[in-house]
Amino acid sequence: MKSTEHPSSARSGQPGDDRLALRERLYRDYASHHAGRDHAESVGLVYRCQVRPALPPIPAGPIIDIGCGQGELVRLMLADGYDAEGIDVSPEQVAIARAGGVRRVREADYREVLLARPGHYAAITATDLLEHLSKPEVLDTFDAVVAGLAPRGAFIARVPNAASPLSGHIRYGDFTHETSFTAGSVRQLAAAAGFSSVAVLPCNPLPHGVLSAARLAVWATVSGCYRLALAAETGTFHGHVVTQNLMFVARKQG
């Protein structure tokens, strides 16, 4: 959907830090060399079917999309009447967003913003962001999100699912990816950061026509076989998420 955001610790490494050098080189022209331009239709489907149902009712408090990329999610939230903004460290991505008319997108470090505004946001979204971070950076991000959320606020994110039989397609499809997740590891992170609850959901194909409806029907059969195989091996018959991506909604205690 978009490019990534990396926290200040990734930009303040020691001289010769290989990770710093890799990120600076690959993120500099991320849209031009890898991500391309966002497709408004596909972003709109994800928003309406996966993100929008988890957002608080309108009117709500401020919402921020961290690692917002080209700002399409921010555009959709603004159009729905939310007080939304986006933040990204990629100058190219921010420039694309603003050229497309999304003015409430800026270049900055999201951790600094969240920690400077404790209890400020009704919801924080992060689609296709956390996989670009190292494990310590992911936990730091969860901590910063908890700090920035208002009581009962929601952290809504999409990440690659390591439990998918096809997980390598996303995990290794972008050389900047460092981490994959499972339903279990998401719950582990949420608990460590102090969230009171977390729901984990599959990212199934989204029907919007005859062809996509047929894809969903095929996927229902295939994914059922995957879940049956996992149940046979583990003895657990519920809770298996096998889509290449998963969504989670973690809520801060009231």
C-alpha cells in the first residue's frame, strides 16, 4: 500500500552501521524504485472493509496514520469526517501525498510525535509499517503508540503473517522487511506494551466484482485446507490465521 517509516534509533546509528546505510539507500527513492504509486481503488477496499470498521465512531478525537506513505489512507479518513493526519520519514512519499492534494501529511519521526502528545489520539493506524522494523524497534513502537493513545484508543495495523504457507511472498518481497508476525506474537507484543485487549483478523481477498468473488470462493476452500492441516498437527481447531497478511486491533485500557 505504501512505504515505511523508521524510528529515530534507525537514523542515529553509529558510523558504519550497516542497517543505517541500507535504509538510507533503499528508502531514499522507495516509491520510484520499489513501491510505485498507491492504487486508490485497492487502498479504498482495505479502508472500507478492514480499517474503517475498527475506527471509533464519528466524531472522534484525532487519528494519525504512522508510516503513511503517499497519504491515501489519510485522504479517505478525512473524506469520512475524521480529524486525521499522516506522518512519514520519506521525503519522496510526503511529496507525492502533497502533490496529490493530501496536505495533512508531513515528514517527521512518528515516535517523537507520539511521545510528545501523550494520550492525544483516539486511534493510530499503521498498515505495512511494522515489518520494516527490527524487533527492538517494533516493541519501542508499541510503547510509543500506547503513550500516544487516549484511554480506550485503538491501534489498528496490518502486518505480514508468518503462519501463512505463502508468507515468503511478502516477507521477502521487499528487501527492507525485517520482521514477520503471527497472531501469537502480536498478542505477546500487545501484552508487553500494556494494551488491555487485542483482536487478530485475517486479510481475506476483498470481493468487489465477479472475479474477486470467485477468488474469495477459491481462497475459502484453500485456506480451509491449510487450517485443517494446522489443526491436525497442533490439536488446536480455532484461531488459525493463514492469510499472507493479518490485521490486528489493540485497545488501550480505559
